[in-house]
Amino acid sequence: KSEGLAVALNQELNNLPEKGVMMLFLRRLKQVHINCYGEEIGLSCEGSGKRHIVSVLQVQQALQTTWFLVPDETGVVLAFPDQEPSDQYFYSFLPVRRVGFRVAIQGPFELTANRGDARSCLHNVALRDVVLDVFLSAVDDPDIGKRALSYVGVQTP
């Protein structure tokens, strides 16, 4: 019984987009390590207030990424990687899709019924404006500001 559960858990872990990134937005999480069939992902968080630093470690790939999280009181959080950024997902508590930004965006967006995209509504327009404000305030941080232009992505369909 536990063998079947472990296999199912491993499949779910392998299907997660950007494996460790999804865990970035679990606000109360301070540290976690997941080991499933030899694949280990670790996450640790430090900081409070305007900026949090989160380290995601993928053991098998010997890959460690540090993310700088900048939250807003509306529930919008931007996560800036410390490495060469690539297109990231936007999240409404779970990953939705890539939208061309090189920062991960989490927010209480209203989604379409199939969770495939954000709805076109006033609430989401207001959150979009908050994303811009959070981004602009984040570039004042020396770790983020020195790479600000690399975080601006390209529009995707």
C-alpha cells in the first residue's frame, strides 16, 4: 500500500512545474525537505517584512537557487531568482501558466473556470497594477536592482 502511494507521490512531484518554485509562496513555511525515490528538494526561508530570502536546493542536480521575495499587503508576491532568469509561471496559489515575465508572480487572481488563465475583470486589472508597483519598489533593493532589466520578459501569446 505505501509502495503505491510512494509511486503516486513521485509522479506528482515529477509533474510539478519548476519543482521548488511552487513552494516559494507558502508564507508560513520556514524549512522543508522532500525525498521521494532519491530525488530530494529542500527549501529554507529567512527574513521578514519587505523582503524574504528563500533557497531552493535540488540535491540530485546539485543546483541551489536563491530567490528574493517581495510581498505586498494585497497578497501579491514577486519572486526574483538570483541566477540568469528565465520565463516563470504566474500563480494563483497553484501554477497557472507562463506569461513572459522572468519573475514568478503569486496573487489572488480570479481565474477562468479551467484555471488556464486569468479572467478579464477589474479585480485582476487592479492586481496587475499592484504587480507593477511591487516590481518598481523591488528594484530599490541592491540584489534585485542590479539585474532589473534581466527580469523584464517578453510578451507570450
